[in-house]
Amino acid sequence: MAKLKIGICGWGNVATGLYEQLVSENEANANFEICCIGARRDNPICDPGSTKILRDIFAVVEEDIDVLVELIGGVETAKELITRALNSGKHVVTANKAVIFEHGEELIELAFKNKVQLLFESAVCAGTPAIKILSNDLIANKIFKVAGMLNGTTNFILSKMEEGASYESVLQEAQRKGYAEPDPSLDVNGTDAAHKIGILAALAFNSGLPSPNFYIEGIENIQTQDFTYANDFNMTVKHLAVAQLNENGVELRSHPVMLRKDSSLAGLKGVRNGIQFDTNLLGEFHIAGSGAGKESTASGLISDLFALSRYSKSPPMLYPDFSSKPPLQNFDDLIFKYYVYLEVKDEPGVLALISKIFADHTIGFDKVIQKDQLENNNVPVVIFTDPIVESEMQIALKALDSHQEVLNSKIIRIEDL
Ligand code: HSE
């Protein structure tokens, strides 16, 4: 069988990681030939040997290749590169979730038109299989809900914070290890996980890619003390992205949550990602594995390349029906239980004030604890609430914040998995 001729575009952490795996001793590599690399500059961490180097990444499209592997990142230039490759009759493999989330429909339609494939296994969970499992192996299932820890960097940071490390030092470590995006704010502010859940939602619910107007919150305000208070109730803090389909449309969100420690995803530490699918035939189905880093991403990319090398008549994956556009549910209408952290003045009547505000908004307490005085003489009050609609909780928080006795407030939503 002829080898699949590959052109790699980009020469950063992920691209050099792919190259290293493609030239390593591995049976699958007999199927591939690396023809050229589009690299604007050399990378001291990897010697490409005698492989042809093109300084103009767009020149890779003109080479005698079967597939272009887009690893330049970003959105608009990547879109242009993928467009040109597809229009030139080349398959495209990409790890770029931002470009798939923002332009996936148009690019996949272009791939159809040109009778080539656009594959993106490593755009979600890096090498941990999720995309082709969802599009192929779960085909007989109706999927109701997808809940995923989809960002390796944030799980790495939260796991280390749980052990007492500081947010800043762990973020730098995640960057050194090659887990974070070139702009790490996309990891920590929840956007990267939002792109991934948007892609999974389209595949799971056989619908178009959602608009980005859903609730997205990052981990920037999570503090070590939140783990301590969560631990008192056998819970931990994670970042979760959720897609759920019901009669009112699609619920989509990406934000920190508190999870019971014995829940399916809570035990996943470090750079691991995990997804729970709620399905009709398999019930709860889980996947978990490394979600970032060059080795993991190379694993996902090579799975796509291998699928292409075997591709003759049947396509490697089934794409969703983009014409179906279920409405996005309003986040303010969703119902959660909440962890509420308040830093308040240590004065008589403050607990009564808090109780009154919660009662005024029909928010029930599940548990309330007043902790020891802080160094600044204020006291932390930690409340776990009964279920309440998001909009009502936001109004109650505003009411609390309007009192000078309340110095700080924060909520984390509690997820029952
Ligand atoms: N920066 C991403 C993460 C890489 O940390 O999950 C994999 O998509």
C-alpha cells in the first residue's frame, strides 16, 4: 500500500512532538512518509534531519502531499491554510479546537465539496480518544449529556493547588511542560474547554456547532482555601464543561464546579482529562487520559493519519447534521446547588443579616459554617445551599455585596455527577 505523504505546518511543541513520534520505531509509521515541514523558524528542541523545510507555510499546500497537518494554532491564518489545503484536494488533520469551533461547519463542508477529509481527533482531550469514539463507536446511542474535564492545564493547576501549591507557580510549570496554549489565558479562563464542549455537543447531539454565547468562567478566582472547605464535605474543585440536550434546547456551560470526591471525574489528577457521556444504551460511559502535552497530542494526530492511510471508500468519521440548530438554554434559568464563600466582619448580627438575605430570595441552607478569624480580623462564612435558580442566586449575591459587613463573596456551583 502506498505511504500517506504528510506535510506538517508549524514547528512548535506539538509539531516537533508529532515529528519525534513519526520517526520513532513504531509499526504504524510504516504507513507514513514525512515529505516537508512548513516552519517559519528552526526549533532548537528538534532536528528535522534532511526533511525539506519550507519557510512559507502556505507553500506546503503546493507540495506533493496527501495530507496537511495544521499545527500553527490561532484562528484566521489556520483557517486560510486549511481552506487552501482542502481546495487543493489535500486531506487536513488539525489539533486546533479554536478553528474547528469557530469555522468547523464551513471547513467540513469544503472538505465534502473537495472529496477529502478534515480530521481533528486531538482537538479535544489531545490523544485521549473522544471524537471518533463519539462519531463512530457511540453511533447507536442517543446521548443526553456530556460532562467533561476538558482542559489539561486547568486540571494540572487545580490538582497541585489542592496539594497546597500556588496558582502562579503551577501555571508556569504547566507552560514549561507544554500543556498550556501559547496564550495560557485561553486555558485558565475557560475558553479552551468551551471550544471543546462546543465541538463535542455538535457530535453528541448531531447538530450544528453552537454560537459562543454560553456561560464561560475560568479558574482565576479559585483559592487554596476552597479546596480546604470542599474537603470538609468530601468534595473537591474541578473545571467542568457540560452539554445537555432536553426539550428546551441545549444547555452549554464551562466553569469551575465542586464535585463529590467519589464521583467519576473527581479522582482524575494532573494533566488528565475525563468525560462522562450519559447515553441510552450504554448508560454512563467514561473516558479518561492525558489531555495535553506533545506526546498525548501526537497520539491523537497519528490516529487520524492512520485512519486516512486506511481510508478508501468509507470516511474515517461521520460528521453531524449542521442544519439542526437547537436553541441554547438561558444560563440564568438553570438550577444549581452552590458553595458560597463570604468574608464578613466579625460583628454581632452579621449571620442574621446573611440568613435574612438568603431567606428573602428563598435560598435554603444545606450547611453553614463560620470559620476561625482571619489575620485581618474578618471571618469566613461558608454556605452550601439547596437548589436555586441561577438568576435568584445572582440577585442574592448582589444584595449581600451591597452591605458593608460583607467584604468578599464568591460562589462555586455544585455538580452532581
Ligand atoms: N492547552 C490545552 C490543555 C492543550 O491544557 O488542555 C490540549 O488541548
